[in-house]
Amino acid sequence: MAGPAQLEDLRAEARYRRDRYDLYKAKAYGGRPTSPARLSELEHAYDRAKARLDWAEQERASHDHD
């Protein structure tokens, strides 16, 4: 089970990955040269970080209800 510090680390990582993805997506929409593969890579990195965070939060919630 993830402790409070670990949950905060997971939140920070998910936020960082989302920000990186959003910035790159904005760069692509702004007409600057971008790579579709890089955009996809950043999206998948965010999805994985978010999934880890969601799992840890669900684990924490289920232990809090016991």
C-alpha cells in the first residue's frame, strides 16, 4: 500500500507527464515541427503514470474502509 509520500510522488509524476504531453500537443497545434511518434510516446507515458496513481489511490481507499 502506498503511503502519503508515495501518493504525492505519484501525483507529481502524473502531473508532470500530463504537462509534458499537453505542452507538446500545443506545440503541434501551434504549427511548430513535431513528431506524431513523440506525441504518442508522451501520451502513453501519461496514461501509465495516471494508471499507477489511480491504482494506488484505489488501494489506499480500500484499506481505509477496512
